[in-house]
Amino acid sequence: PDGLQCQSALADLLERSGRMDEALPLRKALAAQKGAGAMNLLALAKVERELGLPDWESHFAAARAVDPEDPAPLILLGEWEAGQGKWESAILHYEAVLDMDPGNLLALIQMGITLSGAKELSKAQGFLEQALQINPNLYQLQLQLGFVADAQGQYQQAAAHFKRATELGPGRRQAWRRYGSDLLRIGRHRLALVAFQQAA
């Protein structure tokens, strides 16, 4: 098991470095292990897809077959499609997940982000607010809600989300900067100065 964990860690490093061709044999070896789970098959499919290899579809289908009720493959496929700007396709994958599990937090967030990318801001806001009802303590969720509110001219609402984001961990410079900008827009100049100082 230790050797397999090392292989997986090395493959992760190679992929993060963009060295997909070197990660491919490692992912193939991991997926070929007896009892290889869906995640190993998905990881292989992801590398193959990045390299433009047609085998990714069969490996993706095999991962789904391991547990057809598992939403992870569809969420991952949605992320891949959204990463290429294929908004409509990504939305269909997230809808499929939410049909199975309406309260799937990750699918709600990814749907909101994807709709935001597709410039459907009001719909994006709706999904992100559903996610907020499930867990209001996620930095990226508060930040994304701030972006969507900002883009619709809802500066006071955006400021509230960015302010909450600053409270969810240290070193949140982006949140402080956006908070300061929205404070300026709503005439809170003194507080804006404090926010910009925090962002410095």
C-alpha cells in the first residue's frame, strides 16, 4: 500500500506540473491494480482526456459503473467541461447530480460558478445561496457570492459577503480588497481605508 500511495503522490505532482505524459503510466498502473476504485479510474481518465486520448471515455464509464449513484464522476466531468468553457454541457452534468441529490453542496457551488461563467448571474446567485444555506462558513463560497453580487451592482450585498470571507481565515487579501472596493462604492470611506490596509 505504501508503494501505491507513493505512486499516486508522484502522479499528482507530475500532473500539477503539467507533465501529463509522465503521469500517464503511473495512472495506468494504479488503475490496473486488483480492486482499483472509481477514483483511480477517474484519475486515469482525467490524464487521458488532457492528452487527447480516446480511452478516457471508457475509463470514465468504468468509474461510473463502480457505483452509478456516486455523483463524483459527474461533478468531475462538469468541472472538466466548465474548464474548457463548455458551459451548457457542464450545467447538464451538475443538473444530473442535483436530480439525484438536491442538497449536494459541491454540485450547487460548481453549478453557481459555471452559471456565473456563462453570465447567467441571477441563476448563479440562486444556486450559491442554496449552498450557503447548507454551509455558510466556506471562504470560496462567500467570495463567489461577493463576485456575483458585485457583477449585478448589488454592492452592499457584495460587501457583506466579502466581509464574511475575511472572517473565515487569515491572509484573505483578495477578500479584503474587494470588501474595500465595495465599501467605497456605498460611501463607507473610512471603513474602506481600514479594509485596504488589511489587504496590504
